[in-house]
Amino acid sequence: MSEELSQQVERLIRPGIRALSAYHVPDPGNCIKLDAMENPYPWPPEMIGAWLERLRHVSLNRYPDPAAASLRQRLLAEMEVPAGMDLLLGNGSDELIQMLALAVAGPDRVVMAPEPTFVMYRMIAEVAGLRFAGVPLQADFSLDTPAMLSAIEAQQPALVFLAYPNNPTGNLFAAGDIHRIIQAAPGLVVLDEAYAAFASDSFMAALADYDNLLVMRTVSKMGLAGLRLGLLAGRAEWLGEIDKTRLPYNINVLTQASAEFALDHRQVLDEQTGQIRADRAQLHDALAAMPSLTIYPSEANFILFRTAAGEADAIFAGLRERNILIKNLSHAGGMLSDCLRVTVGTPEENAAFIAAMQEILDL
């Protein structure tokens, strides 16, 4: 970059943006891909054929329904959104997080979340010009509720994000603690239930109990990651204002048609997520049998584990050499030092991962 161009970039691009690093997605190459919390199961061939036939009738020359009204009605029922509540759809949860941030952005406005958690809360808040306040979790990754309540009182956040289950730790925070945070928050509290399909609890029904609660979900973890479809449930008074930050036609015609088709075959999706939950238990037990690792309980489709001090990078590299890609979180430092995260794959993928781990650890 020339000096003149460098000066132009420095003059025009906000310092806060220049200080950020773009979200990095590694190239998996030919690896077994266990790094991104995807559902590893494709649709059955006959279902793919029926889906392609459905797509034949989609008018690609026309703009999509800007409100995705038909899909929205289906999701209200499928996600068991309480009566009287509404839905707002986004191009994945990331767009919904961005819409929320833009809707509340203002001088000295604060977005708050416990940390470690989903990195996009902080990143999007900073892109939108908001101040992000992270409150450390306890050593076992549970909420430090007194610290959260103290931070809420001191900083009066416009938005509080709580991932439920949390990413990257996989645990469900205690429901009683979440109720206390919702009651104490002066602004909106967003329960991010991206992994609801694998969890034993949800706050969706609690929408009717609180004016300041919103629940966010995605269909990505149900096996539809390629569609990029997220949903935000809550009171229409909030959603109507947040909707003003949405770009027109954000849910394309192929996503709308494909998501409705998938919901017509909900049983297949539910069977796949049921299989993943069963495989998660087996994967947990296999990892727990390795004495040098600390395994954390998960209600998501991934498992976080801690290696012996200083070994995370070597284990990650050893897996990559064996064509297995997981997530190395150790470089984040702090509470995630020496931590790795593995997505639950197919039984064959899980077996290959465990065999590689045993070989690397010389078990």
C-alpha cells in the first residue's frame, strides 16, 4: 500500500474499525470438519429430489416477499412462540445482532454480555459504535451473577446478550440467575438460543412474562446452516422499531422456499438432532476417559475441553496433520487458555477424532 493510500485509509476509516480484525474462517481443505458447530448430516436423497422440484417453481426474476410472511407464520408455530408475540427474520443471527445494535446505538450506549461468549456480540457492538462491557464468567463457566448485577447497575446497558447454551462453553446458565438479570436490566435482554435444538431448557415461553425480553434462534444448527436464517421473537413494539434497521429483501426467495420445505420435513431434522444429542454423550465419555483432559458439560452440539498446560496448540496441530479440524480457542487467552472445542460429527467422524486424540496423547 502506498503512503498516500495508507493516509487516505487512516483519514476515512474510523479508528475503531481499523483496530478490529475481520472474522476469520479457516479453509478446511480435505479435513473432517469439526470446527463450526454444523449439523454433519445431509438430507436423504429422496428429500433432496423433492426440494429441487420445489425450487423449480421459485421465481428468481422477482424480488422476495419483503416480510417473508408465509415463512414467518410457519416459524411462529414451529418455534412455539407464545401467543401475542411476533417474529423478525434475519440473514442469520449475525444480522439480527447487527440490527439490534443499530437500533439502540447512541453516545455512550453499552452492550453487555458475560465472557467468554459468542465473539460477534463484541465485534458488532464495536462496529456499530457502541461500548462493549464483558463480565467474566466464574472458573466453571457459570454466571457470576453478583458481578453481572453490579455491572448492570453501574453501566445501565441498552442491550444484554446471554447465549443459552453459551458458546463456546456449551453450558446452560442457571435459569434463576437469568431471571434476576432480566428483572434488573434497564434495557433489552436477548436470550440467544442458537443451540435450542440440543438443549434441555428455553426461555421462549418466558416472553409473555417480561416486557424487555427477546429470544433469538437460528435454523443453522438444525442442519440448515447454508440458508442463513435467524429469527428474533418478542413483543411487536420492540420488533417494529428494530425492523427499521433491516435492509429490504434480506431473506431471499431460495431461503424462504427452502426453509418452508425443511419445516414440512421437520421429522427428519428432529431425528438428526436427536442423533447428535446421543452422539454427544458418547463423545463426552470418550474424551473424559483421557486423563490429561478436562471436559466441560455441554447442552449444545459441541464439547469444550481443556488440555494440560501448554498442549493445546500441539494437539490442534496434530489433529490437523491427521486431517481433522477443530477449533483452537487457546489463543483467546484468559479463561480459554489451553481450551479446544470439537463439534459433534457423525459416529464415523467422532471415532476418527477420538482415535487421533488417543494417538496424539499416546494412550
